[in-house]
Amino acid sequence: MEFNEGKESLSDCPRPGRPKSCVNEQTIASIKKDIDEDSHISVRELSDTNGLSYGTVHTIINEHLRMKKVCARWIPHFLLMVDQKRERVRCATELLNIFEPHGPKRLSDIVTGDETWFLYFIIPPKRLNRMWVDGQGDRPVVLRPGFQSRKRIFTVFFKWPTCSWHFASRHYNDCHILCPECVFPGEISNQ
């Protein structure tokens, strides 16, 4: 019918419609902005918030933004600084000098202890530490829980022939089940 009207070309005329691809500068900028705001965001979340398919978002991230998702690596938290180590050596040397003249019989007068910390939170699994970085970006690091973390201490002190238990929460009832020979902090002076 159109050929009767004088049309000689077999190609379609330009007309408005759906673009061939959703990948354009605007969508790339939108994805980049979302990743900059939250580097832990998943491809599925980016897909839902931008109204794009999972594959399109993945293509934008990998080919246009040249980013990859990596896991953060753990680095140790240094428990003792150099000054603290020197102070511990000084105190230990001082104690040895005090007890040396009296020989091994005074070792029964030494009270020694140990402590452990129980954290209030669970360390997140590896999959939650993953984040997007660009191709040249360094792998992010996550500090292990340190001094500022919310936690409770459990301390045990030993003195031959008895031991004393100290509970930070001051609930001593369970202690009698664990050790009938317990001496509580207020009772130490009576020994």
C-alpha cells in the first residue's frame, strides 16, 4: 500500500518507542551513585531500585564502571602497645626481685589470674563484608573487635591451694555449681 503512494525504501521510518538498551549515561550515573552511597549493596537491590534487569545492572557494573565485588580482609588488632609491653616486663621483674630472697616457699603467696572477653555482638559473616571496588581499588580491611567493642569480662584468679572466681555481672549463684571451693572478691581479705 505504501509502495502505491510512492515509497521506495524497505526500511522503517523513525518512530518513538522503547530504546534498544537501558544502558545510557543516566542509568550508569544512577548505579554509580547508589554504589557510592552503599558499597555493600547487592546487584539485586540495585536492580530493584533502578527498575533494571539483573543482567543489565551486572553489565553496567562490570563493563561500564569496571568494578568488582571483593571481601574485606581481616587485620589483627594490636592488643599491646610497646609501652604496655615494657610496663609488663618491669612489673614482672619487680615481683621476681621481691620474692627471690624468700625462695620457693613464698610462691604460695602469689595470686595469678587470667581473663577473657565475651562480645555482645556476633562478628558478621564473610558475605556481609563484601563490597564493590573499582578495578584499581585496594581490598578493604575490617578491624577485628578491639577495646572499644561492647563486651563482658570473665576473670579467674588462682592462689594455691584455692581459687577465686570473679564474675563481672555479680551473679554468683551459678558459680557454686561450677566450683564449690570458690572465694568471692569480698572474701579474699579473709584468707
